[in-house]
Amino acid sequence: MHSSTNSFYLPDLLVLSKPFKGSTNPHYRKAAAESRSWVNSYNIFTDRKRAFFIQGYNELLVSHTYPHAGYEEFRTICDFVNLLFVVDEVSDDQNGADARRTGEVYLNAMKYPGWTDGSALAQMTGEFRARLTRTSGPCSFRRFLKHCQDYIECVAQEAEYRERGEVLDMESFKHLRRENSAIRLCFGLFEYSLGIDLPDEIFENPVFESLYWAAADMVCWANDVYSYNMEQAKGHTGNNIVTVLMKAHGCDLQTASDIIGAHYAELMECYLADRERLPSFGAEIDADVRLYVRAMENWPIGNLEWSFETNRYFGPLHDEIKRTRLVVLTPRRDDSDTDTD
């Protein structure tokens, strides 16, 4: 598909995602307002980041990706995704050492009930933890904490790579992106949202593992091509599969976008095949596994639909870009254009 040096066409991921059926959560409006008010009560954003937070509609993403969740669970997950936004936005402007310190605050507050260093981040994390642990199962919560640790480690690594201007090779980036995207944390809340607690053996099964990573990678690759313009305008292109592909293949932006579309199609094919060959773990566990698998399918399609319903990645032109798939690159933001409090 023809493009120019200052524009590119997105792959048609919505068409490729037709096997998944999108939906939204009926509790969205009430819970979203409460969660947003909760975040704003801490007054932690600069003017620019507050505007970015508002236009991102994080809670709408949760509505698309956890349509099955009851009110209490949905509200808690809204809080979590908003909390992730805080961690991500803070660490985006930090060097590796500072990002690691920010991550340690989040981790300590998640691991130890009542822990605080007096910061807003510690208090927010502690409040989220209290909501989550009311009904979260022991197996899923243990795995969730492990994913938290891996996420924070990779966010700090990302900051170090950004500091050095380093672009990773394909395999190294693939591992980093799976962890620093926070998709494992988001998948880790499925059990909480469903009221189930799967044993570790499910996640260790090779077929389930392949299914899991196919769904997770669909989200990561789609997110990177959709967010590329926004990130390049901020000068943050290193942590993006588009940049990695251009470096690895010596190709232009449009070719990288086309490669992402082709790989997404392969991931979908893999997912559907793995879903059909999942083994039985016993009748009771099988029922819970089916719930988990169905929940996973909400994420790839939900992420795509949300991306075209808000200004987060495509600004006010999101409807037009959904129709044409043409993205015109935004001029890089002047670093001297600083935030105001």
C-alpha cells in the first residue's frame, strides 16, 4: 500500500480480529466516574498529563476488555488501569535509576499491606491492593505479584535503553515488550474478575501457554503500531515494535506496518488452532479455563475498538483514521514546551 515519508497506513487489524466478538461493561459510567475522581483526588498530574489522562478514557478500555466483570470487580480494575497510567507516565520521564525507584514504591505497596513512603503512588497502590485482595484467590494473587515484579523490572530497563538511545534486537525486544506492556498484569486480573482461581498447572501447559502468548502478542503488536505516531511525536520510539522492525529489516515505516499486519494474522491463526486443541484438566477446571479463554478474547478486539473511540492515539481524527487507516505523522514535540503545574 502506497504511503509517503510523513504518513503510513495501518494494517486492517479489525478485519483480522473478526473471530472475536467485542462487548462493553454495563457498569462503565458509574464506575468510571468514581475511579477517575479517585485518581484526581491525589492531584498528581501536571496540566499536560492531566489532559492526556482525560482524553485517554482508560476506563472505557476496561469496559471493552472486561465486559463480564461485576460492579465491584470492574471498579477495582478501573482503579488498577488508572494506577498503571500513573506509573507509566511518571517513569516515561525518568532515567533508569529513577524509574526503578518509582517501581520499588509500587512493588512494596503491592507486597506489604499498609506499607507507605508517604507518596501518592504508595497510597494509591495500597488502596488498590486492599480492594483486590478482598476476593482474589491465592494462586492468582501470587502470580499477579510475580507479574508486578517482572513489569517493574522491565519498565526500568526500558528507561535505561531510552536513556542510551538503544534499540533492541527482535528477540530481546519481544521479551521486554511482553513484560513492560503490562498485558500480563491485565490478563492476571481475569481470574479476579471471574471469581475463579486456576492452578499453576494450567499456565504451565504448553498448549495453554501458546494460546496465552498469541493473545498477549496480538495486543502488544497492535498497540505499538497504533501508538507509534503519538510516541514518535514525543521522541519515544525505541520501545516500539515498529522501530525494532525497521532496524531489523532495514525497511521503511509502511513495510514495518505491513509486517505487523501479517504477523497479527499468524497470531490469530495460532490462537484459534490452540483453542481447539486445549487438553482437558478435569470437568470443574475445564469450565473455569473456558471462562478464562473467553475473557482473553475480549482484550485484542477490545483494545482495537477502544483505540478508535478516544483521542489517545489518533487525536480528534480517530473516526476518520478508522475509516481510511491513514496516519499522518505529527511533528515531534519541542522539548522546551514544558509542562505546567
